[in-house]
Amino acid sequence: PKDELLPHMDEFAEHLSDAWSAARPDVAHAHFWMSGRAALAAGTELGVPVVETFHALGVVKRRHQGRADTSPPSRVALEAEVARRADRVVATSSAEVFELARLGVTPDRVTVVPCGVDLHRFSPDGPAEARPPGRRRVVAVGRLVARKGVADVIEALAAVPDTELVVVGGPNGADLGADREARRLQAVARGAGVADRLDLRGRMGQDEIPAVVRGADVVACVPWYEPFGLVALEAMACGVPVVAAAVGGLCDTVVDGVTGLHVPPRDPRAVAAALQRVLGDPGLARRLGKAGAERARTRYGWDSIARATAAVYREVVEPALVASTRGQR
């Protein structure tokens, strides 16, 4: 389990040091805080510049999850150290830049490079899953954990008639009955009187998800907090309007009133109102979907993200090469 990996990072760093001594990389890009700690331990002595992407910050996780946070107690302090020591931090959203500033990382050492989307897999063109006649469809995709806000969408469904909710994520469909969160969501649906309109699909392959997304009238992505929020971006790439919580990276990717609608987190009434607005106005839905597809295509394709990432590598590698040349003289 990821929360039990920390004691192994010193040994991991030793392996990296041995490998990099034999074949020194120009730059190391570490993902998540523990890998950053190992990369810095191995790279500092060898003069290997380290770029760090956290993807999620412990201080944010602790703020929202409290006692439910299973991260090692030392995470916040060690993460802050990694952030301050890395040659460059690549943040995935503007919200993360402010969180990093609170950890003592100056903005000049942070570059925002968002997560990208596979525009070949997620696009408006392609098969769309059929649905029962006369029934509108909301789709939610993600891990079955409370913070993803699926229960809020279920409660909202009570005020959105003639509409079903398809939820993709969690264990395989055959194992949903043994999953605690799946059982809780089913109980929420029974309590809200919408159990007959909830369709828990379980885990699906990446090649299956685009058809499900294209078959939606709207995709709901309303987590309590979210470092980035790739699902909303995938829906936009498919030309489907999005109702998204105004948190984290979703404030960057989803433009309120242009590619989707923002709602406050943990607010089923606001979710219901936003869903009703999109479902009740086909013209608005089309405009949101079209603008979302255009935004995904022009800003978030993998080619664009790769170029931005490569630019960061060049910026940290060139000073290191200059220092190395001076040392040889």
C-alpha cells in the first residue's frame, strides 16, 4: 500500500544512486512526494537536477480528510522539504501554486503544466452508449470514495426527474456487493427514492469509458476537493457538458458558463439546479459541449503538455550543464 512505502525510500534512493552513477540522466522528474525524496537523495550528490510533480499535497489532503487521512504523520513536513529543495516544481493547477507558496516555495520556482488528455481516445467522434427512450443520463466516473461526491449527485437526482445516473468506478461489477462505498451509495439512493435510477457499473477499461461518456447528457464531477480532475477534461474532450465542483484544478479546466457549470462542493441542491439547467436547455448543452471540446483540443492535448514539460526540463538542465562545464575547467 502506498502509505506504507516511506520506510523503503532510502533503499530506493540507493538503487537510483547506483544506476545514475553508471548512466547519469540529464534530469530526473519525480512524481509524488516519496519519489521526490528518493530522487533528491540520489540526485543532489551527483548533480542531477530534480523536477517534482506532487499530484496531491498532504496538507490539502489532511485539511479535507482529517482523521480519515491515512498518510504517514511525517508526510506534510517531508513534502515541504521536497518542494523547497527541488530544482523546479511542476504544479498541475493554479490552486496548487498557492498551496506551495504556503509551504515556502516561491512562485518563480513553480511552473504550471496541467495533466493532459488523449484526444484520440476521448473525442466527440465515436460510438455513444445507447440509453432507454425518454430517459436522460448523467454520468460520473471515478474511484468509489466519499470525497468524490457521488453521494451528492445521487441526492441531487431526487430533484431531477426522468434522469438516470451511471457511475463508473470501484471494483469489478461482480464485486460491488462487497464494496463498502458501493453499499453506502445504494443506501443513499434508497433514502432519496432514486434507487431505480442509479446504475453502478464498477470498473471499466479505458477503451470502454469514452462511449459511456459520449452517451451522457452531462457529466457530473463534484468532489469535495480535487488536485486536478481528469474526468471533467475527458468529458470536455468528448464534447459533453460538465457540472463540476469549483475546487482545485477544476477551476482551471472547466470555465463556468462556457464549458460547464461550477457548483460549490458538498451541495446537492446546487448540483440539482445545475443539472436541471443543462438538461432543460439543449441549446446551452450544445454550446457548453462544443466549447469544452475546443478547449480540450487546443490546451490539453498530450502534444501541448509534452512541449510544456520539455521546456521545464531545458530550463533546469541548462544551468546544470553550465555548472558542470565550469567545474571541468
